[in-house]
Amino acid sequence: MSQNKNYHTIRYGTAEGEIKFGHVHTDNVNSAVMLRSGHTFGHYMTMDGPGGEDFRTHSTTFRGPGSFQVKHGEGVPDKQPGIYLDAVNGDIIIRAAKGRIRMEAIDVDIKATGSDSKRGSIVLDANEKVIINAQTITCSAKLSARFFSEKTVEVVGNNVLNMYGGFVDIADGSSSAVAGKGSKNPATGILGTAWEIKMKLESLPL
């Protein structure tokens, strides 16, 4: 890709820093205003204009080798936003490729508001562990709930374990085995309850 040129670029600066109007980035995005440190070339703030990829057009970029710190809200009343970030279109990506992402507050709310059955999901995906510690954990589902492990599931109540179901259907390896007969379904007289049949079908090779 050939490099564009802007013959109307204006620069003011010293050895400590510079401000430029009309700087052209390497991806041919035209910077309306750029403020750059004279100590480190990669430490700058730029308000860009047209050119380059769509997401770069009229964008704002902060870059630097040190930490990026924002502290605001000392004069904000309680229950009002101290810092407000709103992506009108597109995603919000917070990434720490070599570190941790930590969120800390008196309360933390995570809410998904999808408009149909294809949206509105919260996904927690870890390659090792998901650890939840609390005094009380409450999980509620309006349609269905499922907890699955390819190896071991342990349900332990050191003091009391309460389990209830309007109808309880329990299957083990022998009753749901492909060659096994299963228990007799009292409703239909067919060998194998609905849960046993479901487990048997899931164990069949594809």
C-alpha cells in the first residue's frame, strides 16, 4: 500500500513534545490532531479523520509504554456514574494478554439484554477452572438448568442435603447402557424411563 502525503501538515514542538495537525499514519489514516511525547515516539494521543479501515475513521487513539490511568468522580453524587463508557455500536474489548483483569466494587452487576432467543447470553469460558466463593449461591432458571461433567460430579451437603422433584428420574450406567434393558416405565410399561433412554441415546457412537 502506497503511503499518502499531506502537504498541509503543521507541526509545533520542542524536544519535550510536539503537536501536529494533518499527520498521516502508516495505514493512511489522516490525523486531525496528534499530541506526542518527545521522549518516546510511541507515546501519543491522536484524534483521527478519514482514511484506512472503517473502524479507524474518525477514531481516537491513546498509546504509550507506561500505565494508562483515569481517576474521576470525587464530586459525583452517590448512585451516579463516576466513569461512563458507552459503545453506541460495536463491541467493548478489554484485553490483558499477559496479565489479569480485575473488577472490584461494593456490588458488581453483569447483565445481558438480548432481544430474542439467539442473544442475551453470558458466557464464562475458561481452559482450567471457574471458581465461585460466596456465603450463599442462588441459581434460578425459568426453562431448564443442567450441570454436566465428562468425569465426576460431586454434590455434598455436610449438614443437610435437600433434593426435590415433582417427578424424579435417576439413571445409572447399567440401566442406561446400550445393551441394558433399563427399568420399567410405570406410565407406558416400556422398559427404560425417559431419562434412561435419553442417556442411552447420548452414549451411542455417532
